[in-house]
Amino acid sequence: MRILITGGAGFIGSALIRRLLAYNLHTVINVDALTYAALPGALAEVEDAPRYRFEHADVRDRVALDDIFDRHGPDGVIHLAAESHVDRSIAGPGAFVTTNVNGTHCLLEAAMRYYNRLDAAQRAAFRFLHVSTDEVYGSAGPGETFDENAPYAPNSPYAASKAAADHLVRAWRETYGLPTLISHGANTYGPFQYPEKLVPVAVYHALSGGEIPLYGRGEQQRDWLHVDDHAEALLRIFEDGRIGARYNIATGNTRSNIELVRRICELVDRAAPQAAPSARRIRFVMDRAGHDQRYALDTSRIRDELGWAPQIGLATGLAATVRWCVDHPKLLELIGRA
């Protein structure tokens, strides 16, 4: 297949592309605006691959999208391009609306125009996977898990923008017949993550000898999913998922943020003894507005229908991620930028 992937230079997108080009015969067309969070090195190993194409374009640019669809003739779309950092969405929600909502609308329109020109066999094979988040469900209560029928209750501008995009994707299927799917992923970590999310921020602050900031008392509960497991789940959904279905992607095991950060400190101290004891530098800071207390997903659907289950446990994945960060100290310079 020829798969058009938006946001492929980002964290999850680049992991998906590396996986696609390493383990199967698909051709990838990567459409990315190369915003601040793109890490060029994430795709260094595939830049010269014969089945890889790169298009420097913004999903809000309809003219560029129409041209890309026409030139490359994709068999499907995996839409990952998005503004994704909750803190940034609180400080400047406008960028999240224009990229996540308007950009998704623009991509849907371009995909629909292209889809309508396909013959019957090509239409039957075509699919559009929208990559969303567990945050659209809002905060889960103690012992509660959300399946794909849970009502939406987004609490941050980021979550609201992704929820709006989800609804647009559903509407384009119901109204216009575009064959769409939606995924809801848990908190994802691993190599090549821009250092503004909790795991890389904690690792790099621990390595630098600086204070490690943690919201509130660090009691928020999150399900931590390794990026390679997330990428494999997206590939399963794209290839074999039921059109019109939504799929939760998570491990089913939650950890409090303070527990996670303390474990990171132990791993950093072991890998870089000069940073020890880094846990003493954990500093609780004022909690952010609208901070969800707990995320927990029911993943029965993706397990039962597609046979997917996470393969990388948190202990193994976190240790490998810390080691990777230790080996890439220059990314520390990115903390706090743009």
C-alpha cells in the first residue's frame, strides 16, 4: 500500500514510519510542517529508503494537500499531525484549534475529493485513520475505565480540540461515506520525544542536576504506553480495524506521576551516578488548570478484534528510554524553548 501519514516527523509518527519501513512493504508519504516538536534525527535511518517520500506541507494548506494526493495516489491516510502539549494549549489555545480542528477539516476535505475520484475497487480498499487521545474522555473516577462508548468530557483546550476533530471524522463517514477509523492512545513515551512531556522532562532535569517539577502532589494516575507498542497498534487498526470503529490503545496498568518520576530518578542515578541522588530534587509546583486526575482505558476491543497487546513493560521501556536520553544529552537544550 501507499500510506499518506501526516505528522510523520513527530514522536509517534516517526516511530510508526520506522516500523512501517522496517517490517513490511508499504510505501510511506510523510506530510509534515516541521514545527518545533519535530526531531529530524527521528527519521535519519529511513530518509534514503526507496519506499519513503517526504512532503513539507501543513495540513491546513488545502492546495498543497490536493496536490500531494494527486501526485502520490495513496491507498489510505493515517492522520497524526496535531498540536499535542496540554500546557501549551492552556497558554495559547488558538494554535490547537487551527491545527487540530481546522487542519483535520482541511485534510478530510482533501481526502474526500480524492476518494470520490477512485474506482470501486480502490474505494473498497481505502481507509482513513484519525489518531486521537484518551484525554477526550476526561478524568476517570477511582476504579473506573472508559471503553469506546464512554461519553466525551474533554477538560483541556488540547483535549477539546481533539474531541472536535474526532467528531468531524465521524461526521465525514456518516454524511459523506469516507471510510474512517479513530484510535484513542494512552500517555506515550520512548525515544525521540520532544522534551516537554513528563518522561523526557524528568529525565533531562535529573541528568542536568536541576529541579524536577511535578504538578500538585504528583498523585495523577496515567497509563504509560511505549511508542513502539503504540505504533504497532496503529498499524493493526489501519490494516484490519472495522470501518467506523474506535479503538482504545493502552496497557491497562496505571501509575501515579510521583511513582513514575521516582522510578526515573532511580534509573538516571544508575545510568549517570554523577546526577545522584536526583529524587531529592523533585519539586511540587502549582497544579495546572483543569488537570485530569486519572486516565484508564478498557482495551478489550483492540485485544479481541485485532489481537493486539502491549509487548514492552513499563520497567523495560522506561529503562531503555532513560538510557536513550542519557545518550542524547543535546536534547536537554530544547527544554523551555518555543
